[in-house]
Amino acid sequence: MKKLTRQISIGGVVVGGGAPCSVQSMCSTDTRDETATLAQINSLAGAGCEIVRCAVPDMDAAETLGRIKSVSPIPVIADIHFDYKLALKVLEGGIDGLRLNPGNIGEQWKVEEVVRAARERQVPIRIGVNAGSLEKELLVKYGHPTAQAMVDSALGHVRILEDIGYDQIKISLKASDVMKTVAAYRLLSDAVDYPLHIGITEAGTIFSGTIKSSVGLGILLAEGIGDTMRVSLTGDPVDEVRVGFEILKALGIRQRGINFVSCPTCGRCQIDLITVAQEVERRLQTVDAPVTVAVMGCVVNGPGEAREADFGIAGGRGEGLLFRHGEIVRKVPERELADALVEEVMNSVKKD
Ligand code: SF4
């Protein structure tokens, strides 16, 4: 059961209040490079990314981000540390969200100025606590960055905003340790009803990062925690979005694109199934419609899975059976299996 959090809107994307978890990513480009950043945002949006974050290290980046935001197909969040002037600049430029920790901004009047400008435009602020940069007092109190220390840090930042009457807040608590992150979000979820952005930070490369994120975010989402999510990967951010949707699809929270079923192959398989499966998955990557596609190696489990799927193939000796909605369409020679299956799927998607 999804935990009911307060609802906010990030550039029109509804977050919290029972809305399904949205998939976010972050540009890896230099924000000052307008062309490269926009190209990456367009690729991310094409993969289904719903909200994108960009780093704002200086005033040049803040100015460029205004232009980027004005043509971005998805809402843009500015990631700001320490300098309140950068926050004011991106707010002026029409940014959809801020990621900023009020406790790191300095004097109270600076925070108040940022909040005043954010309030005028109804721009939410995400407080993002990272285990690697906790306040010294908390490290002294707890000895090291524990889950509770992370929560205390977040609540400290939240109080600063609440004291000036601002509640358009989202919170994240990230650590590279999966179970510490899970523990921290559980504590935070019990303590507040603000929407939560979940992620395992510095999770690693595509291989290890996908596993850590799937485990950590999977546990949280299954417990109903998480209103937006980001899978952090050392790699192309488009993969972050793909992995994000796969996690949500596996949990039955969102449906988008191909639900791909394929067998691991065994001694019964008499076609080059791995090549066929990889090719089919790659060629169907751009399909948005929720369609289940099965690529199975033989007639033992193959026909059953292929029948249950919207479309499927079950391998035989040098050929395979093509299925459409549970019915056998025809026998197809091995070398044409991938083409035949992709064509079936594409024809059905075009008709819808
Ligand atoms: S579907 Fe057939 S080939 Fe694939 S793993 Fe199962 S028994 Fe083996």
C-alpha cells in the first residue's frame, strides 16, 4: 500500500498524494553547454524520463539553464549548493524545482529570499541529504553517518523551511550503502508526510548500480515509500531511466514499454536464442506501449509463455513458432525469427 504523502507539482508532474512514482534522471553534461544538455534532455525524455535535474555550479550555468528550461520537453530541477544567488537566478529563469539544502545557504535572510521567490512561483524545494556530507555536529553525535543521523540532518533542513512557512518540500536521503539507505527512508517516512525522492547514490556502474538500485528501491517501493526515484549509474543517464522503469514494472507500479520475457536457454534449445532475444529487445526499446513479448527456446515451456504473452516465439529445430495473443500465427525459419516477432509487435503498436 503506497504511503499517502502530501502532493506537490513539479512543472505539472504531480508528485505524492497517491500519484505513481515518477522516474527522474540527472544530466551528465556541462549545463553551460546548452546544445549538449538539451540533446541529453531530449534523449532522456524519449526514454520516458519525467523530470530531469541539472547541476548549477555558477552563474553561467544558471543563465543557460533558463534557456534550456524554456524549450525542455520535461520539467527541469536546478541542483544548487551554497549560493543563494544561483537559486534566485534559476527561479527568475522559470525553473520547475530546486534541489537545495537551506542549511547550507548561510544567513537566514538569504534562505528567506530564495523561499520568497520560490513561493511566488510555487516551485518546490527538494532537500537532499547525502551520507557523505553530513553536518559535523551530527557526525560527532552519532560517530558516523548513521540512518538516524541522515534523518536528523533532513529534519533540520525541513525545519528551516517550515519556520518560514514553506511546505512545498520533497526530501531525499542518499547513501551508497543499500540497507542504510533503506533504514533511513523508513525512519523518515514515519517522521514526515512530505513526498520522498528515493535513490541509492554512487551505486556504481550499469551492472552493480542496477543491482543495488533494484534491491534498495525495490524494498522501499514495495513498502509504499517513494514518490519520485532516480537510479544513479556511472554511465549514460538514459540507462538510469530504463532501469527505473524496469524496477517499477517488476513491482507492477507502472506499465511502460515492453515487458520482456526470455528463457535462460538450456540443453533443449536448438536455435541461437540469445542473439534473437538481444536483437528483439534492442529493436523494441523505443516502444512505449505496455506489451508483453516472450522469446523462448523450446517447446517445453516455450509455447506456454509465448501464449501468455501478447506476442512470442518458441524455438524448435532451426525454426520457431510465432504466437500472437495466444494463437500460433505460423512457423518461421530461425534466421527470420527476430524480424517476424518485431514486425508483429510493431504492426500491433501502430494500429493502437
Ligand atoms: S524454454 Fe526450453 S530451452 Fe528455454 S530454458 Fe526452458 S526448457 Fe530450456
